Amino acid sequence: MRALDATLHPRDGVAVFNRVYLAVTETVDRYVDTGAFADPHAAITLDVRFAQRYLKAVEAVAGERVPPACWRPLFQFRRHPGVRPLQFALAGINAHIGHDLALAVVDTCRTLDCAPAELEDEFDAVGDLLVSLEERIREDLMPGPDLLQIADPLTHLLGAWSLERARDATWTAARALWALRGLPDVAEEFTDRLDTAVGFAGRMLLTPLPQPSCLP
């Protein structure tokens, strides 16, 4: 992620999300080092499987292949002048939490030969960390109060999405995918529909908006 950051223009939408995710990953590493996770091996495995999903999407685009539907809006709108940095950050979080995390839980369960219930503590700890970081991200990337008016569409757009609700839905999706592991056709259809739905939400988050100075 550091190497990727060095190659991207700072205002590139993917660069905005990448910086956010790098901060998350570094914080998870510090939590592991301080013993904050009851099972550090499980936490590290989940973190690695989680990150791999994002990096594979980046690699797909770099190789001129089609990334998962959840990631397509971010890559399609990454240079759009009407999309603000906070939108890019949350669209990436939406893709990564809403789709990738559910699959990463299943990947981790297969790697560690365990059921999702055995990862719930690690999942909750990572989720709590993400929620706390989301608050900081909003503070860092939200326009100042002198620019952000109540009429600014950004206030309404961002109020329609919640990381906590996304996290809860992801845990349900992960459990469902694990229960469907003996039905590969059904599991694949479920995964495709999840991917599409999360991509649709990401497209809404990236709705181009007028700049605050252009508002009445």
C-alpha cells in the first residue's frame, strides 16, 4: 500500500482510499503488538486475507482486467472533479467492508479450519477500530463548517450510509456464505449478488456534487 501510494496522484480517488486503508492496517498492526487481540494469529490472518481482496482489485485494474463490481465505481470515478475526497474514502470503505470482509472471514475460516463464530471477537475488534477511524476520517476529509452548509448535498448523501450497519450486514453475509459452503452454485450466486449490491451503494456514494461555493 505504501508503494501504491507513491505511484498515485494525491487527489486520485484510489489514492484517497489507499491512505485511509494504510492507516487502518498500521493501527491493526499496533493493536496486535500491544496484545489487544485475544487471538493475534487469527487477527493477523483475517487482516491479511482482507487486504489481499483490495490489492487484487488494484492489480486487476492495473492489468486492464475487470475488478469486482463493488470496486468498479471507485476506479471509474477516481478522477472525477465533482466527487469529493470523503466520498472516495467512504466508497472504498463500503466496497471493502460490504463485500471483501465477508469473503475474508470465509477465507480465514478455511485457512485456520474454524467456523465464523470462532472469529467473532477478532471481527468485532477490527470492526470497532474501523468505526472509530471512520469518525476521524469524516473529521479530516469533511469540508470545514464555513464551507459545509446544511443545504450541501454531501451532508444528505453521507447521512444515508453507516459503517456500523454495513459491518452488521457483513457478519450476516459471512455466516451465510459459510453455511452455503457445501452448495457452491448457491454460494457463488449469493456472492455475485452481494458484489452487485455493494457496487450499487458505492455508485450512489460517488454521485458527483457541486462544489460548496457553487451552492445557493
